[in-house]
Amino acid sequence: QGTRDHPPAQAALRERLLSAVVSCFKRHGAAAIDTPVLELRETLVGKYGEGTKLIYELQDQGGELLALRYDLTVPFARYLAMNKITNMKRYHVAKVYRRDNPAMTRGRYREFYQCDFDIAGQFDPMIPDAECLKIVHEILSDLQLGDFVIKVNHRQILNGVFAICGVPESKFIPACSTVDKLDKVPWEEVRSEMVGEKGLSPEAADRIGEYVQLHGGLELIERLLQDPKLSQNKLAKEGLGDMKLLFEYLTLFGITGKISFDLSLARGLDYYTGVIFEAVLLQQENQHVEEPVSVGSVAGGGRYDGLVGMFDPKGRKVPCVGVSIGVERIFSILEQRLEASGEKLRTTETQVLVATPQKHLLAARLKLISELWGAGIKAEMLYKKDPKLLKQLQYCEDTGIPLAAIVGEQELADGVVKLRDIATREEVRM
Amino acid sequence: QGTRDHPPAQAALRERLLSAVVSCFKRHGAAAIDTPVLELRETLVGKYGEGTKLIYELQDQGGELLALRYDLTVPFARYLAMNKITNMKRYHVAKVYRRDNPAMTRGRYREFYQCDFDIAGQFDPMIPDAECLKIVHEILSDLQLGDFVIKVNHRQILNGVFAICGVPESKFIPACSTVDKLDKVPWEEVRSEMVGEKGLSPEAADRIGEYVQLHGGLELIERLLQDPKLSQNKLAKEGLGDMKLLFEYLTLFGITGKISFDLSLARGLDYYTGVIFEAVLLQQENQHVEEPVSVGSVAGGGRYDGLVGMFDPKGRKVPCVGVSIGVERIFSILEQRLEASGEKLRTTETQVLVATPQKHLLAARLKLISELWGAGIKAEMLYKKDPKLLKQLQYCEDTGIPLAAIVGEQELADGVVKLRDIATREEVRM
């Protein structure tokens, strides 16, 4: 349940998508690493907030207690700490596992790919953070997924808002996860969850509401920096300072047009400590409606400066920032688009089919195909002793092989091959 | 235990190896498929003989009882049956899991990659089988792993041998797994296991010994076809007929020089039904010793005509033959070779570092690098506001970046970039 086989057409489309993502990661100088699918259970517990209950555990068959990885970020942090690495730019494309309720049509599975890019190391503020946003911008533009917006916020700004609204520090994380729902439900519902389930005072909730419904650009950052209450809060002030610097760099990258500073963005995971972001596709569902409709998050990430320290015996921190591309959701979109276009994706790369027009020519085919393989040419033949020529040509048409190399008795006698272009039916002897 | 992280240098070497293997599979017209790491437990049990006890099971957390895949062949057969596919040529490169005693220096892990190529379908005999052997030959030659031999045998010949030597059919599989040890221990030990543990009569064991120590080429096939007893056994006769045809095709492929018909080859897995094969590297440990020493199996496979039928509710069979490349062992060899050569493998593909020679030029770097990324050029910069030029050039040397694009105050004023070749220190303004 919640997993699936990828038949060739899907595997080919997925390879195309993943290679677009990976080529962007490589363009930004990232190295690949690989970590096991299995992690010690103790590595994963306490890192994912409510997600922890969705971790797949292995049966105790003797030896270590194991679990399947839940994401690629925690294994990366564990890897850095274990190897005492303080500086690294890496990407990782691999499957992760969550015992969630699958919603396969919307691209939510129990086994799914993540494509992560992360920068670890102590650097000058906001330069790596800006690059992560640039990467999201490049990938979503390259894939031509239509209009999108990248929402950006900062955990310290959120915490500052909670502090000045009178939320006790112990309730920052629950308040955060409630705010995170603002992209799906209206403020009234969020407010009532805050007051009801999370036990905030109605006054605090109302004050929070005034802030978290704000979104904008540089001008909003400037306005909040002047906000009499917020500018007095140390956390918020630092966060707003980061945000201003970030926007400066994003302006140099020329991508602020797709960036929205959105105070409702909170992100579910516990481990974020600074800038957080999430990209959503916008869909003009109805051309007459002005406000575009969001079709959900296709990339997300943020800064997590404390995670590596959790795995170091001496608690030594390695600041990190990273981005995860939501390839499953993007894959669903590309798949639907391909289906709608009627285009048939080739599942093999075969360049030529070695064919014979008469019987008793298997030996000639085997010799020729062996020569072609030796020359690095992608070649196939039918696994029949005496296939009909029509069947062989039909196979080319069905599978998209562009050429047939035909050896008949005449060709053998003349020491040539007849090369046929399947589409045009032109033939040349060579 | 038995798993490992791949740091960038290893991941880069592995990528190189896997892409060599995959490009061979694609040259032979295979399509990619992907199946989940998780399978239902019931799918895996009873398919691997003694291997079954090495299967990783997931904890029962409610819902289906799951296990981690043990190989890629059983999931492929399950996939074919589930989707009623009777005809397919596919490859699959992915990790599999075995709760084995790890021997990491020899490339034996609990999590490891398999690279499989399989041909499913009802075809004329031995054509797909010959292609599988051709693929092994191509891959081992391409990778320049030194001399190798591909041992070939046939389950029906083995069963025929057992039959004419007086082994009851119920003991064919145990006898087979004992014969399989002949590549590691001398005949005397194998004989005593047959008589002791497996309960064969000493006479039967001696008669088996006369056959399973034979190896050779076409002439051995011909000789056995004339063998008064063996040629009377239906199974053996069919198997020898297959083998003769196989050698005919392998001769046309020009690869019989590396093929040895070896009656001691048995292969551990239960599901093989026809041709079986295994490639071993030969190492001239001492130039004065004539007999080369085997350093172990690096590829193996065979025909399994009954496996798909085990997953079909009506037991419909789909004949299959396939090969699995032992990339972990090959990886160990390549790794040791790389280490010995002192060559440093680049872990990134970065073409140019964007650098500045003076302070206060971060904006210029951000603008230039953004332009380079936009043009598809792989570019990096240091994440510092004001890095020293020397540090920037040092970074190029450390990571193998061949070029530095330098923008200083003068270049900015002139509207040019100074491109520096790191190795030659030549500079051009452009």
C-alpha cells in the first residue's frame, strides 16, 4: 500500500525529471553522497515532531534496532557528525519512507524520492541561503511547470512574533505548526485551533493573526523593522536583518519577482532554525478569476543550524541550509501533461534493429549485431530464428527504433548492409 | 552493521561504474523499471533456498507484513505476473538487503547494489541466453578488469548427471548446492559432504565426481553427447543440445575464448531451470605459477522459466533469462586500483570559480555567477563576503576546478572578466 512499480514509460519520464534536477545541483558545484536506507532507530527518533510516528521500523531479528530513513536531511547530519565534516556542499537523490495515509493521485506515497541539496559550513550570512532559493527558481523555471511563487519566512521572526504576542516559549513549536495550516484553511479555523487545542489566549491569537496574515517583499521587511513592538524583540530583529540581506542577494540574482516574504509560512519540521521557504505552483484555474490558485508545494527547505550538533558527542554545531525538491508532485504533473499531449515517450534508446528478409540468416544477424555493439551502437534484434520482415519493421515502429539494418542473401553476397529509415522508408546500401 | 555511507569520492567512482554497466544494458535495448524496496513477505518466502533466513522483515506496525527485497529477480517476476506482461527486456539498478555476515573488505555487505538485465518471453532457444553472456563479456572487457572466464553449465545437465548416478530426485537440490562448493574446496571435501550430510551413497558420489570435475568447450559437449549413459537421459540430452546451440551463437559473437563449459557450476538459487553462468576474474598472482588464481565471481545469472508462474494465479509461465553484475566486488577492485594509482577523482563537475581580488565585490560575484548559471555553466563561488584571492585560487586547486573568472575593480570598470587557467596560470581578459 502506498508504493508502486514504475513501468518503463514512467521510469523513463522519472529519469528525465531526476536528471534535470541533478544537473542543476551539479551546476551549483554539489558532490553526490549516498547513505544507507537503513538507519539506527535512535538516529531518527525526536527529529521529526509529529512525523516520528510515521517511521517504518524493522523487526528485531537480533543485532541493532533499525528503521527506514524518513528523509535525507537527518542522515546527512548524522553523516557529517560521524565523519567530523564541517564543510560540504552535497546532493542526494534517493527514496525515503513514511507510514502515512497514501494519496497517490496527489503524489503522496509511502515510498518516494527526495532530491536534496544542502550546504553545510560556517559562512557569511545568507549567501548559501540565497543560493538554495536560486536553485529552486532555476529548477522550476527549467521544468516549465508554469507560474510559481517561493514563500520565504524566518523561524526567528515567527518566534519573535509569538514572544511579543504573549505566547510562552514552550508553546512556540505547537503555535508554529498551527500557523503552518494557514495555506490550507482560513484564519478563523487556525485561530480557533490556537485557542482551543493549543491553549493560547484569544488576545494572543488575535495579535498573532495581525502578523501572520502579512505577505510582501522588501517593503514589508522595512515596515516590520519599524514596527514598535517587533523591532524591540531580539530574535525578530535578527531574523528581519537576515531577511533584508537575503532580499539584497536575491535582487542580484534577479529572482525577487517570484519571492514572497510570507509570515504564515512555518514548515512542519522541528529542526529549522532560520530562513525557511516553500515553493508552490500557481494555476490560473479560470482565466476570469484574478487570484491564481495554489496547487501545492513542490519544493521546500530552510536553515537547520542545530541538527548536526545533536549527533556530535560534544554537541559541536555545523550550520546547514538546504532544499528538497518535491519530485513526486512534479512527476504527477509531468505525467498528466504527457498523457494529455498524447506524446509517446521512448523507453529504450535503441538506434537500429538488425533484421533479415529471408530465412536461415540468424548467423548473419548475430554477426552484424555483435559488430554494432562492439562499435558502441545501440542495437536490437528479434529473438527468433526466422522472423518475418514485416514483424521486424513493425517492432521498430512500435518501439520507436529509427533505423533497420537489413542483411539478406543479396546483401551478404555483395558484402553490404541495407539501412532503412523507418519513418521515410528510404533505403541505402552501405 | 554491514552498511556504509558513500562519501563523494566513492559516490563519484560508483556513478562511473554504474553508468558503464547501464550504458551496456541500454546498448542492448533494455528499458528501465523501478520497483519498491518493500515487498510483501509472502512474495519473498520460498524463493531463495537457504537465503530465506537472511531476509530483513519489517516490524508489524499494522497493515501488511513487509520485508526488504533480497534481490531484483523475484520482484521482477512478481511485476511481470501482476501486470500480465509476457514479453520484456528490462534492466534495474538498485539496492538489495541481506542479513548476512558482512565481509566488507571482500565487498560483501548487508545493503548492496545489484545491476540486473533480464529478458522475459517465449523465444527461440538460446538466443536471449547468448545475449546475456555477451553482455557479461562486454562489461568485463569495457571495465578492463583483467583476464576473466565465464563458466557456463545447465541445470538439466546437472540433474541428468545426478539421475544417472543414482541420486533420487528429492536430493537433486541438496546435491546441487554441494557441487556448487567445488570452486572453493577440493573434490574430497565435496564428496564427504555428499556422503555425510546429504546422504548419497559413496558409489553415487564417485560417479558424480567423474562428471562434475569436467570442464572444456564444444569438444566436451560433443563428448558428453556421445556418453553412453548421459546421452540416454532425457534431461541431460536436452541440456547438452541447448549447450551446443549456445556455443554456436557464442562463436558468432566471437566470445568463446572466455567461455568454459564447467560441470561443477551449480549456482545457489533454487529458481534456475536451464543455462546458468558465473564470471570470475583471473589473477596471475605469481608470474611463475601457471594456473591463474580466481578472485571470485563478478557476474552471474541463468534461466528461470518457472518463477513468474509462481506469482500468477493460474500458474501461467513466462520464460526468463537474466544476468546480475556483481558491482560491489568490481567496485572494491576499482577502488583499490584508484588508490594504488594515486589518481584523485573529482567529486564535482564545476567548470569555473567566480572570484574577486578586492573587498566589497560580493555583488559583482553574485551577478556574474547568476549569469553563468543561466548559461548552463557549472560555477561556484566561496560563501564569504570578502575572501582572499589566494584562498579562492587554492580552492580551485583543491577541488580540481580548471578555471577562475576574476572580477576586480578594473575589470568592472572595463566591463570585462579575467579568465585564469588554474594549471598554467595564463590569464585572458574577455
